[in-house]
Amino acid sequence: MMSTNIRKTALKNLDSAGLTIALQEDIRAYSEFFDFEKVYQAIVASTYLHAKQTRANRGNLPRTPYIEHPLRNTLRLVRWDCRSQDIIIATLLHDTVEDCADRICRYEYGMNIREMTKEEMRAKAYEYIEAEFGSEVRRLVAGVTNGFFVGHETKDEKRAIYAAHVRESITDPDIFLVKIADFVDNASGLYHNDIKENAEKVIHLAIKYLPVVDIFEEQFNKFSDELKVSEAAKADIRKHLRDTRRRLIAITEKA
């Protein structure tokens, strides 16, 4: 059957529609672990909140819908045999507070965001996530959400703040899984964009991500026995980190 084939299709070969279908097929297949309606609600919420947001594609190909990122992260975790519904839903929603707090306030609560601070909008976004998906999903999303920049930080300062956030935010194995799925999608494929037109941005990101590989390896060693994934998945995480380090070093050496 076609649905069986799509469940085996490589993540890089699935667009937003394919990712959505494949994820739903897997959630149905593991119905003893997941409440399909609740996960589907999270898919809908993430898709709605990230609507019209885009993300850089490989090389100089056109930009793609942003929703592909959380969908791909989530499907990767399911394929890593993660059977925690809270982790799966938090991964679907992991960027909504950081990137969509204004939309949550406006669309879900009908609030006038012009009269709200960024902190107030984020607080309301967390309130929404807890009301709809529970306190544990809220905790996991909060654990992977970046803080605010003051606005005058240098690139070096921003990189240091990011590394500190990663180190300080991974307080348990569940947050680690949400965060590593995000990092793999952001950093492991960065070399695909290593073309002349993107050189400055790619080098900046490579310098940003490279020291974080060490942090992920440290945290992986710390939490490995507690991670809610298979042993094969743990081996895959190790490989991703090794490959990412090698590829990022190759990019930074061009700086």
C-alpha cells in the first residue's frame, strides 16, 4: 500500500504534506502509545500557527514552509522509537512560543498585541499550551525555547548565549530528545547550504553550532540510559553528532 511506502520514505524526500501523512500513519500504527486525536490537534495547531512562515531550503532551492521543520523533527523521534506522547507533542510545538506567541494571543484569545510586551505574549502562549496539551508539554517547550536578546549583542555574544542556553536547558532526558531532534535538523544538514551565495550566513551558523556538539555529546552521555528511544536510535544520535562535527569543522575552516 502507498501509506506503507510513505512510512519508509527518507525524511529528506518528504515535503510538508508527505511529512504530515507519514507522521499520522505512524501515530495510528502505534495507537497503544498515542492518542491520535490529541497528536492531530498538535499538528493542526503547529501548522496553523506557523502558517506563511518559511525556512531556507538546501543550496539555492526555493524556501520551504516552516512547518516542515517541526514535522520532520517529530517524525524523526517517532522513527527513533520514541513513544512518549508529551515529547512528540512538545516537538511539534517547540517553536510556537518563540516564533508564534503573537499569533497565539491574537488568534486564540483575540488580544490586542500592540498593548502587550513580548514577555506578556510568551506567558499567554505558555498558558495556551498548558490548557490545550498539559503541564508536561508546557515544561518541555519552555525547556527548549530561547530567551530574548537585548538587541545590541555582537555575533560572538549571541553564539555564547546560545551555547549557554543549550547547556542550561537540557535538565533531563526528555528535554534532551526535543532539543537534539531540533539540533539535528538545524545543524546536520547545514553543509547543503554551503554555497557561494550563502557563505557568510553558513559560516556564522557553523561557528555557532560547532561548540554545541560537545555539549550535546556530554548531555547524551549523561542521560543515555534514560532516553526514551531505542538502542539503534542512540547509535544514530551518536553518528549524527560525529558527522555534524566533521561537517561543521570543514565549513569553519573556510572562515
